[in-house]
Amino acid sequence: MQVNLSKEKIFIIAETACSHEGSVKRLKYLVKSAHDAGADAIQFQVWNFNDMVTPIHPNYQNLKSLQLSSREWKNIFTYTKKNFPSLEIIACIYDLNALKLCEKFGANSYKIHTSDLGNVELLKKVSKTKKRIDLSIGGSQLSEIKKSLRILKYNNVWLMYGYQLFPTNPKNLNLLQLKKYEKIFNRLIGYQDHSPPDLSGFTVPAAALGAGIKIIEKHLTDNRERKGTDAEAALNPKEFKLFVQKCREAATAIGDGKIKKLTKDQEKYRVYAKKKIFLSKGLKKNSIIKRKDLLIRQPIGKIGIDVDFIAKIIGKSIKKDMKAFSVVEKKHLK
């Protein structure tokens, strides 16, 4: 699955993270919800807890409870491909075993977490897949990003920036810097939104689109009231559907930046609003028009001379007697 972004197109990723809480049924529901909302891609985090942390790590037991088995992941990949073939599968991997598993099950592309920017072994292996790589760069130094991209120089890489705090206070963001990353590294850049699920969860991504970002990633959960993993920045399915709609509306409104001919609606509005020239008093035939004889007022239909040409009317004479408040037309002038 090859994705080519035009100037007008945006790409929306539904990030499931660990919202499934170890449940295949819940994750399938999230996949269907992402598709029904109109997302372009579903993102899975694939890992084995033993490859993530040591047994003495505080999150060891929690990660163990969240993990899906190899058989369960096969079930999920098969379900997604069979029922929603248009939905790109992005696998966020953290280790070589996860990469091997996702290659076997047919991931379309890969995401590398910012914590693995210096993981040369993993970067080299994922590079060999020749698939697109979404490289997370939140909380990373420019030197770390450059080092990773040297390894991935022959790959199609999207840089993905997110402020790694759940939820993110919009005051901490600097969305305009994203375009600088894009310019420095000559790679497309996306925005991973972790804003709270209130109005800012909609306005901040819209602002990113306005800044020229074409790739938006947003967390999706089944029910935020459950207060599951990453719920602080996730949207419920109905909210996510509205989110996708509003993002696409914003992208349409932004357009391509080209100056175009007026639309029929704009032309119609001009007829209604463009001010015309009227007489302030009655004038006799052959009268010479002075500025004080003229009024600038809203039009009555299409007839009349636009206000732009008032200077050209002054000094002209009229062909017939005219009453006060008559609209001045070219046919009236000598």
C-alpha cells in the first residue's frame, strides 16, 4: 500500500496504542470505529512485555496484562485486512521480534517510537523492509534525528512530532516549528496530537493543518469513561468520527493557496453587494454631472455603474431628464 499525499489531501491515523487493554474484541471494535470514522490508517503497538522491560521494572505486570499474543495479533491483522482493506495498517514496533511478527502478518508500514531513535539494530532491520517508516521525533534532539535518518536515507520516512505529555497543554506547542523540521530534513512531517478531548482536541489539529501539516495522528479509545490507557488524550468513536470530518473540512477550507476565478456564489454576491452610483437629485437633459449630484449606495439588481468608475462619470452630460435616486447607467451618458 503506497501513499502519495497531494497538496490537497490529508492523512489521518487512528492510534489505538494500548486502548484495547489486552482485549481482541475491544481492538476489533476500535478498528471498525476507525474505518467508519473515515480514517486512512489504523496504528497498532506491537510488543512483547519481556522485550520491553526487565522483570524489576515498575510497569512489568501492567505491560504483561496489556499484551496480545502472537495468535491474537494474527487474528487482528487478518480481521483488518479482510474487512477493511482500504485501512492502512501501521505497526508501531519496539523490538526485532515484533518486526518479524508484523512482517509475517503483513503490516503496510512501520512506526518507530522516539525512544528507539538510537536503536541502530532495529533501524537497520526495519529499513530493509523497504516500507514507509513513521519516525517519531518528539523529545528528540536534531542530532539524534539526523543519525537515524542516515540509517534510513533510502527509505520513505515521515517524521512524526508529538509533545509527549498526556494530555498536552496547547501552550506547550509550537506548531510552526514542524515545517522547519520538514525543511531541514526534506521529509514530510506529521503531528501526533495528545491534546485533551475537549475543544482543543479539535482546534489544535486544525491549527496544525493550517500550518501546512498534512498528516494527523490521534488516539482512539472505545470509552473514555473507562479511564483506560492514554484515555486523557483519546477520543471516543463518535468523537473520532466528528474529528475526522472536521479535519477534512479544515483541509478543504485551507485549499491549495492558488488565486482562482470568482465562483458563481461570489459573483452572485457581487451583484447583491457591489455599490452602484445613483443621482442625489433630479437632473435635466444635457446637465453636466457634478460630484454633489451623485450618491454611492447599495445596488438594486444588476443594472448600474460600479462605484469604481465614479470619477469617470463626473463631467459627463446626460441624454434625458432623470429623477432623483435614479440609478446611473452607461446608456444615460453622452
